[in-house]
Amino acid sequence: MSMVALRALGVVMDVYKKVVTAPAVSRPNPVRRSGFDLDVLVESVCDEADDVVSLTLIRPGGEPLPSWRPGSHVDLFLPSGRQRQYSLCGSPRDRFRYRIAVRRIADGDGGSREVHTLQPGERLRLRGPRNAFTFVQAAPSYLFVAAGIGITPILPMAHAAGSRGRLVYLGRSRESMPFLDELPEGAQIRTDDEHGIPDIAAILAEAEPGAAVYVCGPSPVLEAAQRRLFELNPSASLHTERFSPLPVLDGREFDVTLARSGRTVRVGAQETTLAAIQRVKPDALYSCRQGFCGTCKSGVLSGEVDHRDRLLSDADRADHMLVCVSRCDGPLVLDL
Ligand code: FES
């Protein structure tokens, strides 16, 4: 993986955000919730690689935690009030501990820097687990491609796949890659400094016919997989996890008015409603920026909303929208 790609990875990995792209034109999997809000304690903080720490979280009274499946994430409420998503990267068999890992992004929005200040004994609020990156249990074989901190959701999957799976783990250097000593047998480690820029198509070409291919990493890696997998292996399925907001597709300009302040702002064709709102309301709440966590849910007072989320029910959509992804065909007035 190139330095440029890894730098891009660094920029986007502060907040844990995800989307699943299943084969070609099928809809993303719905988000499955298996947990609820609960308090947790930071049991331990461990240096895993350059700028990467893992946190082990437990219930304050030692009770079991909600069960989870490989690919699940939790929402963590940081002491500052920030809400961020992180993949569970420990063992689903351990009912008493969750483990997350976070790369520190110096010029990110502050979430990762805050996680890196947390100490054992600190109490945090946690929501979840949720699963938006479903591990398909019945695949005949699996190819996992993880880049950098993208190893976090992939690691439990690769272990669950056992001998049916093959893991290719990409990174800048070994020092930058967490969990090297926890990889399943046969995992391939490819670093820029030892092997040069990875050829994603060549890696994908090694998937067996009908394989489930899981890719987690920065946009260039995901886009290469989306472009090439099906021409190389038409019977494969592709499952990707994204760490950055989705690009706006087919966007048109419209005006959004925030009723409580009376301010109106234009939403550009290439930007999200949330981005425009943040220009006049910098404290607007958000977390995943991909339409699955619900943090940005806003009341709609008027407007024909083009709902693009993965979360809201039809009843919710009658008078609410998720401004991180949804747009409007014409003027929009929000209860903000
Ligand atoms: S920020 Fe998560 S749904 Fe909008």
C-alpha cells in the first residue's frame, strides 16, 4: 500500500464509520442491533503499534457484556461528549471483555486523540454492539484483505473462518500494524517498505470461485476491489467496510432553513446536508456520517426529503431525516 493511500487511511480513520457493499447492485445489509446502552470501565490500555492503542472494556460490576458477532462495532461516548464507532476486535467468546483499537490521527477531528488519553479505571458510556458488516457464515471460502487499522473488524472474522479463510494484511511497515502476533496461521503480511505498493487486483485474483471477499481499509483499496473483483471472479461476493463518509451521488443544490435560528444555508450538489448545516451550526451532532447510527436525526418541518439512510423506519421518515446522507428535492425546513 502506498504512503499516499496510508496517509489517506490515517485521515479517515479517526471516527469509525462503515458501510457494507454487497455484490454489485444489491442493497446494503440492514444494521443489526444486539445490545443497548451501558456503562463500561476501561480495564486496560495497551500499545499495539505506532500510534495504535487497544482498550479493554468491562462492566463496572463484572457482569457479562452483550454477545456480538465478528464485524460488529460499538458506539463509544467519550468524556468530551463525542460519539465514535469502533470495531470489536477481541474474541466474541469472551463475554466479559470488549476490545477496540484506535489509531491516533494527529490532524483528525479529535476523537482518536481523546481515546489515546483514556486511562484504566475511566468510566464510559457505550452503545451497541451493532453489526453493519455481516460475516456470511456459509461461504465455501473467504479472502480477507485488511489495510492498516482496517484489521480490527477483519481479525475476528478471519479467526471465525478458520481453514476456509485466507488473510492478506497490508500496511506501511510492520511497526505500524497492530495485532501481527494474533493473525491466523498462513496470514500474508505485505508492507510497503518490504514489498512495495500492493497490487490489489493480483491479491483479489487469488480468491477462489464463489468466495466471500471482505475488504476493510482506505478508499483506494475499496475502490480497487469494487472495480476489479467481479471481472476477475464473477461468482464471488464482495463485502467492504468504509471508514469515510460516502461520496454524494446525484446531488442537487437546495436550501435548508434551521427553524430555531431562522438561518438558511445552501447545500451544494457535492456536499451533505450536514456539512452545510455545520457552516451555521458548528455544534450539529453527528457520528458515523453514513446514515446508520442515528446521531444526526433531525425533525423535518417541511420539504420533500430524499431519504438515503439505512436506519429510519417509514414512520420515522414521516417527519425526520438523517442529515448526514439524506437530501431534499427543494427547500427544506428543519427543527434545528
Ligand atoms: S451521523 Fe450517523 S446517521 Fe448521521
